[in-house]
Amino acid sequence: MILALRLARREMRSGLGGFRLFIACLALGVAAIAAILSFSRAIEEGLRADAREILGGDVAISLLYREATAEQMAFLRERGQLVRWIDSRAMARPVKADGRPTLVQLKAVESAYPLYGVLELRGGGSLADALARRDGVWGAVVEEAALRRMNLALGDRLRVGEATVEVRDVIAREPDRGLNAFASLGPRLMIPFEAVIDSGLVQPGSLLNWEYRLRLAPGGSDVATITALKSRYPDAGWRLRGVADAGGGIRSWLDRLTQFIGLIGLSSLLVGGVGVGNAISSFLAGRLHTIATLKCLGAPERLVFATYFLQLAALALLGVAIGVAAGAALPFVAQAMIADLLPVRARIALYAAPLATAAAFGLLVSLLFTLVPLMRARRVPAATLMRGAVVEQRGLAWRDALVIGAVAMALAAFTVFTADSRRIAARSAPSLPFRCWRGWSWQWRHGPASRSWPAFAWRWPISIVPARRRPSSCCRWASASPCWWRRH
């Protein structure tokens, strides 16, 4: 081993000129996976830290088209502080002549709203002051999009039903908005609860969502409260949620997005593995006379293998380190660019688990595509090399094939083990060794210029997703057609 280290160190004195592709392929793939997993972890930490703020309380109760009875309200108030609001779609009509009526997402809140967090206004004032009644007119706050759509300015008035309200400020951040910002059909218009009563919108049969949020007393349990509500009012017909259910839609969206983009990142790393294999093959082709000389001097195959394996392992570690560093920095850049577009506040930091996972993927892929050219090179006879004859590409020995198969299976198992949805990952894992072997066979039969691998970047992550969950028909067309890029 000491002799192999000395030989590898001398080989690397010539510099990294022939390994720029090798390092770039690994660094790009590892950086993509590290960035995706790190940003996903940051959003998960944000969901965990702001669970009560996102939910709006310790316990959330939702009723459709009707409000809770007086008995139910009294039972809830015994458990802690209660606040309610009405959420509905409504038409807002500006009073001024050049205003444009617009469909808005109406939210009529009580004075105690919100129980957790702060509703931030662009003017810096409090929500209670903005919604207070002045000169017989209730106040309102809106999103910036509402001002543009209705051609309004602060101080203008609009009508909602029979009530008239005055726009006094712009919402900068709503703590419990979450993914509703993407699902709503109109911009937010927030008015006092008393104003919606005056508007005439609260009538039997009105399409209103009655929302109740409960802030429990110190030591109270949301699980126990939900259990008590279910046992006390089994036929109430309400939807009950606790802190563990906060951000349910966000979590589902995040899991699916991370799973799909993560598979694309892994497939790009595998496609980069072909570049790794080509770079190694080119490097070893330039070292054939050196390998022949070593063999003629009595160097065993194990020494030849160890010498170049140690050299390539050091370069792989360098590429993985560059990728991990870039992947760790990308979430900070993304936070500065898209922080206002996210439904939650991501807790950007350096998380060890995502970076270690990305590094492990990079090392496994580099090992997988390094073994094949190394095992072929060590078995070439020295006499053939010294004569300058063309080296015939022979098949691998069965022991070498078993080692490569074991590494491929280890990569597949690691993919399933680290995936958020192991069911989807398990669909892709069995095909991984076969697709890798298919890539090797094309590479060795048709040379590095084989064009079968570009389809792999599309087909592998898409083919394992059920057809009903795939994003579009064009992805299904790309997955089904192995030569679509040649025709288009």
C-alpha cells in the first residue's frame, strides 16, 4: 500500500489537466443533490418552528356553511383563548368611478386575531388600528395585487355586499396564509368580523367557511382537546387539526417536489458518471505504456489497480468536496432571491445530514463508474501493450462483475433508504443496476460518443413516477420515446 501511495503521488505531479471533466461531473451532480436536500430540510425546519403560527393556534376547527353553536363555543372557551373568522370568496366593488370590481378572498377576523405570530403591514401599524371603525366606516387591509386589480389607492373605499370599508394598509405578511396563497382565486381582503355581519353576506346557505382557532392554557394538550371534542360532539361535522397537522398541504407539496427534483438530481449525477467513466478511460489509455512497464518490472495486478484507484479516489474526494461546498452555499443564494415567494420562512443553515447524503451519492457513483475501466486496464497483458497492438475490449471476469454489481445494488439500496417516499424510490431502485449496465455496454460497444445516455436523464426519474402523477404529457412522451431528441 505504501508503494501504491508513492506511485499515485508521482502520477499526480503532472496536474489535473485530464481530470477537469471528471471533477466537474461529480461536483455538479453532488451540488444539485446537496442543494435540493438542504433547501428541503430548511423548509421542514421552518414548518416545525412555526407550526402554531401556520396553523393559527394550538387547535384548528373548521366548519362549512354554518357556525358553531353557543354550547360548542362555550365548551371551546373553557379550554383556552378562542378566536374566529370567516373565509369566503366575494366581489369587492370600488366606490370611485374608475375602480374595477374584483373577486377577492375575503377574511373577516375578530380583534384577537392572530393568536400566534404577527400580521405585518407595509405601513408598520397594527392590525387593530387599521381595521378600527372611524367616522362610521370600518377599515380594511389588502394585498398589493388587490390595489392593482381594482385600481385603488390607500384611503379609497369599496363595497363588500352591503358594507362599505376603507382601504388603509397593505398586507406584507399573513402568518397563517400558507399554501392558500397559491390556491385562492383572488387577492386577500381582510375586514373586521363585525363588518361582514353588516354586509349581509352571512345568511343561511351562504358559502362561508367558519374558522375557529384555540390557544390552549399552559400545560394543555392539543391531542387531548381534539379527543374531547370528538367524544363530546361526535356529529358536529367539523374538521379538527392539531399542531402535528400544521402545514399539511405544504408538507405534501414539499415531499413531492423534493422527491421528483431529487430523482432528477440523482439521474444527472448518474449521467455525469458516464462522463466520469469516459474521463477515466481516456486517462488510462494515455497510461497504457506506464502500466505495461510496471507489469514488465514485476508489478502485480493488485499494485497497478491500487495505484490508479488511490489517485482517482483522491480526485473523487476533491470533486465531491467542491460539490458539497457549492450545494451548501446555494440555499443561502436562493433564500435571498425567493424568500418572499415561499409559503413559510425557511431556516437556512448548514445541515450535516443532507450534505453527507449528497457526498455519499457522489462517492458511490464515482466508485461505480471508476471500477469498470480500472478492472479492464489491470487485465491487459503487458506484452500486448509493449508491442503497440490494439487492445481488444474483453468482458469482465465474474468476480469483477460481482463487485460492480454489489456497488450498484448498494447505490440502489442507499437511494431507497434516504428517500422520503420509499415506495416511489423502490420503483426506481430495481432498474438502477440494469440501466447502469446498459450504459456501460453502449459505452464500450459504441464509444464515448454514444447518444443513448441523454434519454436516461429524462426517462429514469420520470418512468418510476406513476402516470397519473407525472407533471405533463410531454414528459410521458419523452419517457416513452428513446430517440425523441434525434427526431426533434
